[in-house]
Amino acid sequence: MKELSAAPVDNLKSLVSLYLPDSVFTGYIESILYDEERYMPSEKMSEAEKFWKAREEAYGGRIEFQSYAVLLGEAGSGHFNGRGGLCFVIGGRFYFEDFEKQNALMALFGRKDADYEKTEISFPLEDLKGLKKVSEKWARTCVSEKMEEEHVPELKGLPALFTRGYWLVQIENRPSLVMEIMDIEKFKVFLAS
């Protein structure tokens, strides 16, 4: 008779192999026993789940909205960011956090960009004055020059279908953020609720 191991999973596997050594059911039972996502979700979290859980703990609330976004820059700053990241809302505050672009060759050798500086932005949603869609040309002009935002033409109508657009995220008492928010319609619905 085979000796059983101490681990319950191994015990069950050993018992099954005693009675069904060549059965197709053995592989099926093994797949059920080791389906970690289904039976042990608290022990094995994906990187994304860890990231969102850490943000919720750090900012003291639940994620109310999230989207991938690209921050072109802050209006009038003259500094172009252009990095992708995540924008999200927790507890009535809007957050943006970018991520380092990695060159595939540098990543292969485990090197990081020495010039990378993480960008984190947040503001209360009550300070959000509005969203205005503008063409890429005007978005770049807004970042590179100080200008009156009300003179920047809104991108709408037929040109909006064929032109890459950015959003001026207009904020009370600070320069607007020039961003491309991928899930903008969902964000507008969230703001309206």
C-alpha cells in the first residue's frame, strides 16, 4: 500500500492514483485541486489586484473610476511628459500616476531609465471646472505656451472623427492637465452621477 503524505491535496491525489492510476479523471482532479484562481483567490493575487489594493489602502477608500491615460503635460509648463499611466478616483479625489517606459533592450538587461521621474497628480473632484476636447496641435501648444484656454478651439464635429484629440482637464486654481483619457465616456458618466 502507498504511504500518504501530510498535505491534504497530496493525500487526495495519492488516493485517486491508487484507484484510478491510468484514468483520464486523474488529470481532471489535479486541475481542480490546483486551480488557485478559483479556490484560493486570497492567497494568489495578480499584479493588477495588488496595485489597486495598495492604492485603496494608501488613499483610504474604494476605486470609483479607473482608466488608462496619457499625460501630455500641464498647460503652460513647457514640459512634455507623454507617458502612459492610470487615472483613477478614490474618495472624491482624482489621481494620475505614470509609469516608466521601458526600452525592450534595457529591460532585457534589467536596466532602468536614469532620467525617469515618477509623476503623481491629485486634486479634489470638486475643483474640476470642466473637460474640453482639443486637437493634438492645440494640446501641444497649450503645454508649450502660456495662453488663455478659452481661446483654444474645441475639437468637435467631423474633424473630431479624424483627428487625435486630447482633453484639457480644467482645474480650479491650477493649470489644466492636458491628457488623453481612454475611457472618457465612462468618466463623463461617473462625473454626471
